Amino acid sequence: MPAILHLAIPRFPIAVARVARPELRERPVAIAPAHSDRALLVAASAEAEQDGVWPGMPLHRALRRCPRLQLLLPDPVLLGRASQALERLVGDYTPVWEPAGGGRLFLDLSGSSRLLGPGRDAAARLDRDIRQRFRLDGQVGVAGNKLVSRIAAGYLHRPGVCDVFPGSEGAFIAPLPITLLPGIGHKRQRTLLDELNLRQISELARLDLPQLAPVVGPFAPLLYQRARGIDFSPVTPRRTQPRINAGSILPRSTNSELLLQAELCRQVEECGLLLRQRRLSCQKLQLCLDYIDGVNHCRTLQLTPPTCDDSILLIAADSLLQTCRERRTQVRAMRFDCLELLSPTQLSLFDAPRSRHSMLQEGLDQLRSKYGLQIVQRGRALATVSA
């Protein structure tokens, strides 16, 4: 029988911050951008939730409900280091693991039973290692598939291990509320409650496909399986896709199109230089804008044919910026990504005559490689310097 573990660190950003700053333990803590009272909370501790503070709540409302709330800025560097440490640890248990985001990972121990023993023993050892090495409290669910192991980890109200015996997955989830099933959001929950008066998973499991289809549509076959504790999805290791990117936090938050275009120009030229140095072309671009209220917007654009030319990349990037700017809120950070990188598969038999544009680009690359990007800049890239 397969043994699937789901490791969850509740309120991961708060837990990591408390490891770095132990004085924050047992105090109401929330994480939010500090640029605006209208910023939305990214995370909140259990103590803050007891005072009616929840993730996604505007900052000014949270402070009214909990005046003693301790506010922290998001720290992606610290979170990244904590996530990498967890990944290295689970890699010692099995090579087949899948990140689920926010301090959550799936582990497939089907091929490690001879080395680690039964799944519940490996889960107890993993829970102990996390507590001793990182001073983090984890919740580990053990079951025969990803769905039930995830529900089992969330079933715990304190750190520890919840082991679901093989063959009892349906009986385990039967008395739980239907909101614990993935894919049932507020809209589907209202539909199931209003039209079918369903509250527990056991009530949902009594229905057959013809009864579910008129209510949830194409989602019916998947919901029919999940209500019975059936999940065939495998634990899929992460596949890293090569990318070249450039990003920065702006010197000051702004919504000026001139200043945003200047910063974008510098990032495009930085990525273009790296592409040509590595003899690569990209066929997909992505631009992400981080606003001061914590909202993030990303847009992508496909390039045909693939290119590494700065002029073409700049035209495409300007188009992305126009589609990505959907709000009047000031932008605090920007990131430009070159994705789906390709290397030349066929060399030309005869050297084509080089254009003046290509010779100019080659000369700029030589200067920038030796002296840095600032040695020669486009005029539009100087806007932030004079602002």
C-alpha cells in the first residue's frame, strides 16, 4: 500500500518569524505591507485570530479590532531559506516529494518502507526532526493518497501525526464538513447547502453522478471520487524550468508611467545581455508588478519567433506593462522574466552579412560585460535618475 505524507506548518510565515524572534511567541502577530492602512494582511497568528483578525483583512480594520497587534513586514528571503531547509530535510526521507506552498509538502514513502518502516513511524520521526532542528511545530497526515493525507494533517488542532489506516479513508472523512474537500469554495458551498442541503461529506457521498451533475456540472466526477476518499493524483516532484529574470524594489513607490518604463528598460537590457552571453533566446515573457497594498499582478506574452534582441524585447515588454497596469495604486516592485529558453539547434552554413543593428548590439554587449550596464544606457532608462 502506498504511504503518502502531507507535512503542514500552520501559519508558516508567522512560525518562521517567531523562530527568528522568539519574543513574538504567544503574542498577536500579523504580516502586512506597512505602506498603507488599506493593505491586506498576509498572515495572522492564532492569538490575533482570537481577537477577530484574519488574513485578507484590511490593516486599519485589524488594528481597530486588536490594538496590541504586532505588525511585521513580509520577509521573502527568510521564508525562502526556511522553505529550502524543509525541502532538504524531506529529501533525506524520499526523493519523491512535491511542494504545495506555504510550508506544505507531500512525500511519497512507497519505496522507502524498508529503510524507514511504516508511514506512521516515518511521520513521527519527521515531526521530531522538524521540531528539534528548526524549532517549528508541524502537522503530518499519513494516508494512502494525497487528498486524505492533506485532510488528515488539517484535522489536527495541535502539532503531531494523524495516521489514517489503509482502506478506511472514506470512513475517516465521512463525518467532516464538505468545505474540507478541495474545490469546494464559497460558491459551490452555497450551491450544495441551498439546493441539496448537504453539510457533511457522508451526505455528499450518498449521491450518485446523475444527482451531482446538474448541481456542480463538469466538476461532478471529481467531486464524486473525493467524497469517497479516492484520489489517483501522484506525488509529482517539482520540475524547475530555466529562466532569466531581473527585478527590483523601486526607490520610491510610484504610478508614473515614465518611471515604470525606465525601470522596465533597465531590467529588459539586463536580461537581454544575459541571454546573449549564454547564447539563448526566449519565447515567453512575464512581467509582475507588486503594489503597495500587497496585491500582485502578473502577465505573460508569447514571442514568435524566439528572440534575444533588446529592441524586440523592449517593444514586447512595453506592451506587457500596459496590460499589467490595471490599477491606480502605486507600484513598489517590478520583476521581468524571460521564460521558455531555447538554444540554437542548427548553425548557419554560410555567415549572413551582419546589419548595423547587430554590430551596435555586439559593441554594447562588450562594453557592458566589461564595465557594467551603467556604462551605456538608453535615454528612457535615465528617468529615475533625474526624478
